[in-house]
Amino acid sequence: MNPEQDTPLHQPETSSSWGVPVLVSLVLGAVVAGAGYWWVKSAPIDARPPQSLPPLTAEAEAYVAQIEIGRVELSRFENMLGQEVLYADTPVHNHGARTIRGLELTLEFLDPNRQVVLTQKIRAVGDPQAALGSPRRSPLGPGQSMTARAAFEELPREWNKAAPRVRVSGLLLGEAAPGN
């Protein structure tokens, strides 16, 4: 036998070539996750609105007149599971000279006799649990508007199918704009 015939034309590699990219990806992912954690935790604690707003102070009650709450628009949506969701969209406009850091609205659904059958509070402005970039997470500056949205999967049978009453039930104000 000829020894040249038994030798393969190329030598298979003994080390795997995919280990380095996987290691680099893991290290890069850890760096990105660490940077994201640091960014979220580095915000000053007093700059974050509290989870639930305190009752209205005299100052906040006086400022409520500067907040215009528009007509509530109701819409229905059926998801892929066949469940129906009712959305209540409420336009809010800040006519005052101060920034609203937190705004809580109370929606009251009524029956045909105008009795409250469901009360729901929503955090319309300054919601720390809202998604990043959501208008609900950001403050509402002087002259700015936004639409608050609440979703309901179930409403009482007694509900009269009319838009709910809306009132301001919590308000956290920022400092007055310079010159005001």
C-alpha cells in the first residue's frame, strides 16, 4: 500500500471555532445588562414619583382648576383569545404654569339610576410602572396635553354604557416655571 493514499487531503480542526463568539456574546450581554441596571438605579430617588399619590393638598386642589379633562372616548377591542376589552381614553391638558409630576384620575361608572357601580383609579401622568417612553411615565409640562388610557376586561352588568365620570384624585406638582 502506498502511504500517500492513506493521508487525508485536509486535517480536521480539533478545536471548535464557535466558542469564542459565544464567550464574546455572553460578556457583551453582561456589560449591556449591567449598564442598563446602573442607568435605572442611578436616577435620584426624590425625582421618581411615589407609587400612590397622597390625598389632594390645598395647593393641589387649587391647581386642579388648571387641568382640563376632556370628554372620555370609549372603544372596544377583541384580542386574539376572543376576549373583549373596553378602552376609556381621556384627554388631559395642563393650562397652568407648573409641571405635573404625577396625576391620578378616578373613573366612576354609573348605572341607569346614576349610582356608582365601579370606581377605578388610574395613574395618568408620572406612572413609574409604565413602559419606558410611554407618555404616562413622563411629566406633563405647562401647556402640554396627553391622553390617558384605561383598559377594562369586565364591567358590571348594571353599567349604563355611558362614559364614566372622571375627577382628579391625586396630584403631584413640580416647581413653577421661571418667571411665573
